[in-house]
Amino acid sequence: MKVKTLKIFSDSGHAWCKVDRSELIELDILKDISTYSYQKNNFVYLEEDQDLNIYINSLKLKYKNDINWIIKFNESVSQRSRIRNYKSFHFLKDEIETLKDRALECKKYCYAAKGFYQWPNVKEAQKKGGKKWK
């Protein structure tokens, strides 16, 4: 059984879970994270309402629900948390390129599977079994 520690930070209005950015990439959920989360260095602070649920559900799926949680509260302040001063979550340049490449591959695959293509290299499409879109 996998044991996962969730590091929680909060203020009077909100809470966030500190997660290593590489873990979000590994789980393939980076594209699902909203701008309500924050980032600093290699960490993303997932907002509690939506983004943390995406993360937890992805971990449950990865470990087939064979996972236990340890929740560690690192900061709880009645004033504004310093996390609110971090940059809002956004993709880094290399992550954008990776997402574009994945989207293009998916598009090519979907079109080939449906029996037509819509990308520039017609001969390559025909080799993969695609037919001309009418």
C-alpha cells in the first residue's frame, strides 16, 4: 500500500497542498490545473476546491485506491498566506511544447482511426491507413 503525505498550507480564506511539479507531469494532470493554484520554484500549491481533488483522484487511479493519506498542516494563519504572493499557476515554455506535441499526435491518431486525415503530410497519412477527408 502506498502512503502519501499531503502538505497543507492555509489562511482564513483558503488552503493549498504543496506538490512537486514533476509529480503533476508524471500523473499527466498538469493541463488540468487551474490558475487558482500557485507556483514557486519546482512546486505547485494546488488550491483545495478543484485542483487538489484532481490530484487526489489521479493518485487513487494510479494506485488503484490502494493508498493511505497522511495530512500534515504546515501553516495556518489568520492573515493572508504568503502563498497568495506567489505566481499564479501557468505552463512553462517546454511544457507548452510537450502539450502541443501530444495534442498533434492525438489529432493524427484520431483522424487515422476514423479513416481520414487532416494534416500536411498526405503520404505519411496514407501509409498509416488514413484516407482523404472529403
